[in-house]
Amino acid sequence: MHEADDSLGQKALGFIYDAIGPPQEVARVNEGFVHQVWRVKNRHGDEFYLKIRGHHFEGMQSVETDPLEIAHEVQAVSLFHEATPEYFPRVVASSVDDGFLLLPSVMNAGASMRDLLRDQKI
């Protein structure tokens, strides 16, 4: 499941199903350095991103990590969302034991973090 391959395991699919219902589309996104990142659409067309933290950095397999460390990201995103919900997404679901974090795709109507920081909106 946590290996760098192009198939999403049954455990992750079950996690998605429990969080947002049956996924209609699942596609690997090759932008993650620390995590595997998957774009997921539900039956309503809503888009989400599943981040999977494995035992190695996704973009640098020689660097070891612990999937449980996703707990820090879950906490950080939750705190930032609580403080500034207009700029940070809510955590849709997480499974720290599995290294899973599911987030909605939108961040302030499509603005990137880089854009928000550059424009001093956060």
C-alpha cells in the first residue's frame, strides 16, 4: 500500500468509501515529495486529495519516515483551518495508523498556498 506504485490498495479505497462514499474516479497525482497523492472524485463530482505517508519519502526513497507522522499534518491543517477557515481546508478524514489524510481540493477558490502567501492574505 505505501510503496511507490500506481495502484491504490483496498485499505485506502475502503477509507475513501467510508469518508465520502463510493469513489467515481481515482487518479495518482505525481506531485508529492513526502506523500503519495491521489485525486479522488465522488459521485457528486466533488474532488478530494488523499495523501498517503509511507515508510519512505515518495520523492526520495532513500529518506525513511514513519507513516504515523501524518498525525502532525492532520493537527496542523486542523489548527490552521480552525484559525482561518477561509484559507485552509478542513480535514475530511484521517487514519493516522494507516498514514492517510483526505482533504477537499479547494483552497480559497483555487488559490495556491504560494499565491496566498505572496499576496499576504495569510
